[in-house]
Amino acid sequence: MSKKDFNCQPFLSGRSLRLEPLTQGHFEEMLDAASDPKIWEGHPSTDRFKRAVFEPYFASLLSSGKALAVIDVQQEKVIGGSSYYTPPDHCDSIAIGFTFLVRAHWGGGSNRELKRLMVEHAFKLYDRVFFHIAPTNIRSQKATLKLGAVHLYDAELNLSNAVKLWKCYALTRAQWQNP
């Protein structure tokens, strides 16, 4: 299988989460999950909890063909989202980002399970996974370090229609298998 054949929208299942390709049918549940202002405090778009701001964000995720809805299997409810994308400064690589979860799933195993599912899927084809995090998003930086990822550098990159400063992390297959 070549990297161009990588499935950025797989169906992935874990113990408590299911990831499935994002569709228009996820919009209302995704908006509901995203409606908490505290979720977006560390993100570059701090007002993404507002419908008028979330709608174009959702549309861009949907049109990327690389976004996933995160579903709590016990509640059968969308609790967030995440996406694969190609890092602009490592075009032969894969990155995971644009991730959010409802606060009820912070601090437990949900982020780890979500990232485990996505990282292990990526490692079927790639040797390294990148994460780009806003300098103000300390919570995501700490969570990414807990996965075993390493901060490599800071760079101004265009990840979502604007050039901004990002903290760039990477996780290799070896780091993942030998934490």
C-alpha cells in the first residue's frame, strides 16, 4: 500500500470510543459537543463554540475528507472530533489534529484512547506522526507529551487558511512502542 492510499477516514473502535468518517449528519451533535466555551479557551479560535463560527469550521473539516467524529459508545453520542492531515512542512508525512472532546471526557482515558486508535492506524503506513498545537494550548501540549511525542520545533505554518505560530511535535513508532 502506498501513502497516497492511506485511509484518512477509517472506522476505528476502542473500548469506549468509536471513530467514524465525519458526515453532514454529525453536524448538530458535533455543534452541541463544541458549544462549551471552555473547550476552546486554548485554541486559536476561542469563539468556536458559537454556531456562526463553528459552521465554517465544520464545513472545512467535512470538505477535507479527512475528519472523524468521536462517539462515546456507551452513550451513542458524538463527544468530539479529530482529523488526519498532511503537514505543510513534511508533505510525505501524516499529522493528527483539529481534535476536541467535551469536558466530561477530559482528564480520563478518552484522549489517550482516541489518539491510540488514530496513531496505530497511521503507523500501519507511516513511521512518524506529527501534532501541531497552538502555543496557548497548554492542555493539549501536556496531553501530547503524555503520549510520548517530543517537541521538535516551533514554526509559522498555514494549517487552517492563515499562517500562525505552532508548536510542532512528533511521535515515532519506536517511541509509541517503547514509552
